[in-house]
Amino acid sequence: KAGVTQTPRYLIKTRGQQVTLSCSPISGHRSVSWYQQTPGQGLQFLFEYFSETQRNKGNFPGRFSGRQFSNSRSEMNVSTLELGDSALYLCASSLAGGYSPLHFGNGTRLTVT
Amino acid sequence: DQQVKQNSPSLSVQEGRISILNCDYTNSMFDYFLWYKKYPAEGPTFLISISSIKDKNEDGRFTVFLNKSAKHLSLHIVPSQPGDSAVYFCAASENDGNQFYFGTGTSLTVIP
């Protein structure tokens, strides 16, 4: 069974631009979550989607948004990029979203210059 | 406000010995806990989980212990192997598992 696929793997953007990251979950997984990893901060929760509905959102500004499609694939968008948005963005999928482990993709490394 | 803490940034262990990684949490509502291993340039890989109704869960060389009164969990790796060298994260969630809180990780080095 294929794992979680994230594209692209690397991205370089300029401050003020916007970016869209893509995630394909494991087949059969209906819950998709997004996390941001920065040095020394661990993984910070961005949001979680289940059946195209956002069920939970972390403490990030409104510049960070996401959506989930009917095939469970998900996208994350960051508008008006800031230098501090440089991070590894990780997507994870799980079977039911509750009491099921998260399975992560390899992430998208975003660099904002 | 870090609700899940891994106070040891790094740990070195001889091959064949036991590795013990620790994790503390502050939210008494957490009832589902996970451990992940992460290699550079890869996403975290799920290792083992435990729910609050248990105090121990084993999977091969990996055992997780949960002490709810102390709000503490630990991961034991026995015997440790050089391939276990990686960063280990603990994570916790409450109720529905929609949102996980992660620790900042412990870098384990297993010395051959």
C-alpha cells in the first residue's frame, strides 16, 4: 500500500508570495492533518480534515488555510509568505481520525527568502 | 505553552543495551499517546501507541510505559541497534485524536 505522498518536496518562495502544498493520503484514510516543524519547536498542529470538513484548527494566523477533496486528497495554502514561514510542512493521514495513529509523508521543505 | 515535553535533547547508548526515552505531559485529559522515529529528510515513522486504559504496550523490541498519575510516559528499546539512531518524538491527544501535541524530540545515538 502506498504511503502518504506530499508534493513538492522542496519549494523556495519570496516573501509576500503565496504557496500551495499537496498531500495524497494512504488509500482508505479519510482523515488528513497538517503539521509545521521548525527547529526547536517540534511539530505544531495546523489543521485536520475529515470527509472534506475541517474539524480542528491550530493556533496559526488566517494566512494558513487548507481544504480536502472528495477523494481525501488535501491541499494547504499559505498566503503573503513571511520569512518565519520557512519550515518543514508535514501531512499525515489516519483511518478514522480518532484513536488511530498518524502516518506521515516525507514533508515539503519551504524556504521563504 | 508546551503541553508535551521531552527534556532530554539527546541520548547516547551502547549497542545491545537498553535505550529509555522519556516524555512528560501536563494535560490530564490526554488519553492516547504515540511514539515516532524520524530520520533526516524523512517524515516521522509511527512506532507504537498506548491508550490511557493501559499502562504498558509492547511491540517487538519496543515497549511503552504510561504512568498517568505522574503524567509520564517512556519508550524502552531493547536491545538497541545502530539503526535505531534517529530523533524520537512522543505525541499525545485527548478524546478524539483530531489534534496531536508533540514533544520537541530526543536524538538517540546507538554506538556500535
